[in-house]
Amino acid sequence: MSLWNQGIQELLDQTASDAPTPGGGSVAGLTASFGLGLVIMALEISKPKKNADVTGIDALLIEARELLTILKTHADRDVAAFERYMDALKLPKGTEERKTAVKDATRNAALTPLEAAKDVLRALQLGERAAALAHNSIISDVGAGVAVLQGAGQAFLLTVDMNLKYDADLNSEFRADRDQVSGEMLQVTERVMQQVQGILS
């Protein structure tokens, strides 16, 4: 069952239990979606305001809602990646089949949150564009959305790091990409926060 079909209280209770899922990556997927949702809300509220760039806002809203659909998938994709890894571990020890399955599942478990982090970066970049279009009365929610997205992105990258830690081949394959995404996320977030605080100060 999709995490999105669970009630909020049920989902929180499951997260705050000894169940292995939802873990950091899947919670990051849920959180990132709400972060972008805040940015979308700010744009929707800004659109009818006086002197709003309606054309620009409408175009950005189309892009944002398409990205939101993608972000929402990452919560369940993280759960699926974890379950695939656990299934690989259940194969008979010492077999070539198990060795290959674990290797493939570990790679997938690293790639899945890395792809998610890249989508979060896209959402942060969209948030930066939204900050230039949003009305000053709602700019704090653009900043809040970006802050939530940044946290979710870093959570995804921690999941990547956990899967790179014990596999030198994967670390060589993904490390540069992972570090670039991390650096770009921080840069975009800092620019947005400076802009938002400039308006709020």
C-alpha cells in the first residue's frame, strides 16, 4: 500500500516505531512534497494580487504541479528499494545469485535517493523562481517551502551516503554526483533565504 494512502496519525505512529519503514528516505519523499506544496500555495495566493505576473505564475504553476507529481513517487520508491535489498539478503548465503542480487539492490538503494535529491534540487530552483513572483505577504511560505525542501534533500543524501559507505565501487560511481547535488542545493537555499529575509526584515 502506498504511504500516501495512510492517515497522517497512522503514518506518524509507524514512523515513530521499530518498523524499518518508513525510514529517512521515504519520510524525505513525503516532506519534500509538502515543501513544494507550500511554494505552490504561495504562487496560487499571489496570482490574484494587484500587479501580479499572472502569465509567469501560471507557467511556473504548471511546471511545479508536474514536479510535485514526480516528488510524490519518491516516498514509495524508497520503501520499494529497501524491500528489494531485504529480499536479496534472504537468498541463500554464499551463492553467486545472492552476491549479485545484493550488489544490484545496494546500487538501486543508492541511486533511488540520489535521483530523488536531484528532483528536490529542481524543486529548490523552482522555489527560487517563485520567490521572484510571490507577493510579499506570502513570501515567508516560499521560504518555509524551500527550507523544508532543503531538509528533505539532505535526508535523501544521507540515505545515499549510507549505501555508499560499504561499497567502494558505488562510492566511486556516485560520489561526485552526490556532492555536486549537495553543493547546489545549499547554494540555491542560501540565495532564497537571503531574498526572503531581505523582504521580511
